[in-house]
Amino acid sequence: MAKRFVFDEKRGAFVPKKPTLNSVLGAVLRYVFAVASAAVVFYTVFALVFSTERERLLEQEHQLLSEEYATLTAQLDRIEGTVGNLQVRDREIYRELFGADPSNYSIEAQDTLLRLGGELETMQESDLVWDTYALTNRVESTASQVTRWLAEIDTLLAGGSVCPTAIPSVVPVKPFSPLQTGASVGKKITPFYKTIRDHTGIDLVAPTGTLVRCTADGKVRKVVKSSKGMGNQVTVEHPGGLQTVYAHLNTIKVTEGQDIRQGDTIGTVGQSGSCFAPCLHYEVLRGGFVQEPVNYFFAQLDPATFHGMMVVALTTGQSMD
């Protein structure tokens, strides 16, 4: 730093000027500001020209995610179009089989979409891409399964071998209220031992003596009278590999080998066998495999009743037998 001089009148000569505190602080601040400015300029130039390894990896990941998101969006658009076509075909087949419009849950679907929309706004991009990928795979699998089912239905309808009354599509207890719905198919708690076991049908609670009707055209294949297990029961065989079972009956009104029509009386509700209270244990089997009976009741029940019955049947944790 260059020295500054002042004229000393007493000495009659120029002498070096002593620095003051303000001048020292000013010099220090100017020096610090110059160094900081140079550092900022250097860092800015370096950041613009050079990229760190982590930044390069993040940039590559972002590009891959963007490409994957665009691909999944295109797939989802195609799937939505396919599902729309399947819904139209499903309604046409339903009308041809049962002469009525199918259940419409569009309001509930809209509520679900609104909830999902709120969740999507808070999701990270990577989570959104992964969830979209998983959802797309599930929708594709479901669409393929529905397509196969529709193809089977088309084949059956084209052959003229299917009769609506040959499908077990009515509730077997008459009269019936949705409040009589009990546990359906699945893991249920037994009322006597409080253990969990497979429940293979649906319990329909009704007073003793309530009429039990056949749910579809068929032939009586088995009549069992017993005081144990499922008690008095009747098995009816229907076209297409379907069977229905009516258990815990009080009285039986049919015999083995008898032809029977949809709506005909099979017997009356009782409490025979191991049963906690008077009820009908009703099963539907296809090819020997247990089916969900409630799925077949949509032809008789209105949408609200069908939905309510389904909710009760699937959420009731304890069976009657």
C-alpha cells in the first residue's frame, strides 16, 4: 500500500501520515469485498461451464423418467379406449341376457378420481411414474381377462345354448331383504369355536319355514338329510358346469333326479346341522370351484341394493355355521 505524506509545519518537512481507524477498516472491507466478488464470479463461471457427477446423473435420470412417463401416458390412453369399448360390449351383452341395464357406479367412480387427483398433486415425480407403471400393468391384466370373458359370452350367445333362467341369478330366499345378508365366501370366524376357516358360500338369515327357491333351471343331483355339519341340504346341477347348494334346510320339497325350474320351491329355511341360528347356507360352484354367490344376484336386485348386499357380505367376519 502506498504511503501518504503530509507537511509538518513544525519540522518544515513532509512526514508519513498515520492511518486512522476508519481508513484501516475501509481498506479491509474493500479487500474482503473484492475477494468475495471474485469468488462469486469464479463459482458462477465454473457452474455454468462444468457439471458435477451428481448433476449429470440427475439429469440423465430426469430424462429417462420423462421418456418413461410419456410412454406410460400413451399406454394408459390406449387402455382407457379399450376399457371404454369393453364397457359398451358388456352393457349390450347384459341387456341381451337379462333385458335390463347393468348397475351404474359412475358417481362413486368420480369420487374416487377426485380423491386420487388430490393425492397425485403431492406425489414425487418418480413415485408417480412407478405408480402409473404398476397401475397400467394391473389394468392391462384386467382388460385381458375381461376380453376373454366377453369372448366366451359371445361364443355362448352365438351358439344359442344359453338361457337366462339357467343362470343362478335370483336370491334363493323368498321374501328377502338386504338386512338378511350374512357372511359370504372367504376366511371367516366360526360361531362355535371362534377359529378361522374357509367359508364356501353366503349365509342368508331368515326365520324357520321361510321358502327357499331354486335359483336356476337344472336337475336335483343330491339330497342329504343330516343333523351334523351342513345339515339337510340339496345340490342342484345347472347347464354350463354350474352347481348350487342349499344347506341347513328345515324341510326338503324335492327328490334326487328331479328336473327343476328357476323359482321352484326346494324347501324351507331351518337350523339343521351345525348352525348358530336359522339361515340358508347357499353356494355356487363352477367346474367344482367355489364362486362368490352375490355376483350372480345383479339381475334381480337394483344397483343400490346389490351394492349394499355386496358390502355386507364381504365385510362380515363371522359365519353362521
